[in-house]
Amino acid sequence: MTSVSLVAVCHNSSGVLGNCISTFRSEARAAAVTGEVVVVEQSEDRDEEERVEALGVDRLEVRPNRGYAAGLNAGIASARGETLLLANPDTVLLAGSLQRLLEAIGDGYDVVGPQLVWDDGGEILFPPAEDPGLTAELWRTLRRRWQRPWDAGLHGVLEGWWRVWTAERPVEVAALRGPLLVATRATADRLGPLDEGYFLYYEETEWLRRARRLGARLAVAGGARVVHRAGHATAHTPGRETIEAASRERFFQRNFGAASRWLLRCADGEASAGVAAQPVAGPPAVPESRADLWLISTFRHLMPAVGVVGRPALPAAVGRVAEGGPWYAAAAARDSGRWRLSGCWSWGP
């Protein structure tokens, strides 16, 4: 019987970890695999350690907080499963997700991620991971800054998102989002440890870029939906923006030459591209529209945006999560193979 190890790194995460563990164990039974739970506890708080231990983990590694990459490396070293499920503690596996993820590994992909969703109903999809390569990074920068590149690139961006969001089979991609990644032990050993020079953010981006350089194939497992309770810990991390900026700079220094970094700095600037939106009181006031796809974002340029597929109106769950503002919602329709926006609305201060 295949053995799968859930590896979760925790920092004051006991309040959300229980759902992650229970849904993993349920999915392991449904997939007829042996499940193991390995938790690396980095809160440096004895009471929190006891709360995590009470959740019924198979192996608990208590360590000082040296960052997420260091925690994952410790968990990978401790895990005994043939397949590793590297997960944030604020993830929840929806029915059938583990089976789909394992099938994608069996199809020959080296590292696999799910279709991450925002809500328990699995309707609001997180954006696919962005290609971290220089050309893609430069193109995103230009699209945020100027309207003409934004208009020119809209169809290609929406086509790529649609391809991932509607997939029922594995879809090969250039990058994956970090909240949940699946790889065999053999693949993890071949790729080597995550770079512990990243305290938080970009550690999985660096690791997956290395994977592609070594010839690894990455895929999103279509139909494998996993809820991500985004930001349960990082939203309260002191200096989060500074940490993220430092990690981004480290990634650029390690992966782009001096000329490439100069080019990106020259292209960067105030974001001014995007939709012309009609103000409304909130999500319930957004009218029904001809929409193959809804996009919801805190940015007028919709980069990134979460998506809702195949509904004439925004689901009620949007109102529960898109509070404050400003928020932008755009209805997108596919006519004769081309995407266009059929309406745009905004709410919040």
C-alpha cells in the first residue's frame, strides 16, 4: 500500500491545523493509502506545542523558528512516506482531492499542486501561480503599468487561467502555488532541500525553478480542490512586507543577471492600467451578466484575481470574503475563441 506523509510547518497554527489533519486522514482512507502526519512546530511556545500535540500527530518536531523553508526541510527529513504532501496548516482537502493528486504523480509529473480555492464550497478559485521567468515577469510589469500592453495581453492571461481552472485532468504548468505541493520521496531527494536563506515567501518559487532546470515536470491536478485559509499566520507577522520584499530581492539576485534586474527596474512604476469599473455598494449589488468567468481582485489591473467559473452572478461566498476594499469584479465572456470583458464593477473605500 502506498504511504503518504503530510508535512506541515506550524507557527501558532493549532486553530487551523485540526481541519488540515482530519481531512488528510479522511482522504487517505478514501484513496486507500497509509497516511502519516508530520508537524514541525516553530511557535517557540510550550502551550502551543501541547495544543498541536493534542491534535493526534504521528511525529512532532519542535524547533526554533528559522523560517518556513527550514521547517519544511526538517519535516521532509523526518517523514517516512513514499509520497510527500507539503502543506500549509491552513489547507483543507476537499473530497477526492488526494486521489487526484496521487493520480497526477502516477501520470509522470514530478511535482503536483491542486486547484486551490478560497471557500468551503470550492467555487472561488485562487489564481494559478505566475511563471517566475524573466520574460513573464517583465510582461506582467508592463501590463500593470500601461493600458495598451494590458489590453493586448488580456486574452492570453484569461485563456491560461481558464485552462487551469476548468481542468479535470492534470495540466502541465510553469509554476505552482506553495500552500500545497506533492512529490515523491525520490523526487524530493533529487531536487534537494529548500533554500533556507528565505525566511518566508519565495522559498517554493526557488525550489520549483530549480526543479524545472533539472527537467522536472510540474502540473496542477484538475479536479483536486483544496481550500486555503490564506494569511492566518502571515497576516499577523511583524514586518511581513519587509520580509516579502527581501525574499523577492533575493530571488531576483539569484536568478536574474544584473542587466535583467536593471531592465525590470526601468519597466517598474506606478500601476495605472486596468478596468473602468462602475461603483456599487458591494458584491450583492453586482448584476447578473453573461459571464463564462468572473474575476475578483483588489487591483484594477486584475493581477492577480480569483475566479468563479460558469455562473451568471457572483456567488454569495464572495460577500463573506471580499470585505473592505477596494475590490474589483469583472465578467469575462469567450466569443469566437477570444476573451472579452462584458462588465466591471467596484466596491469598498
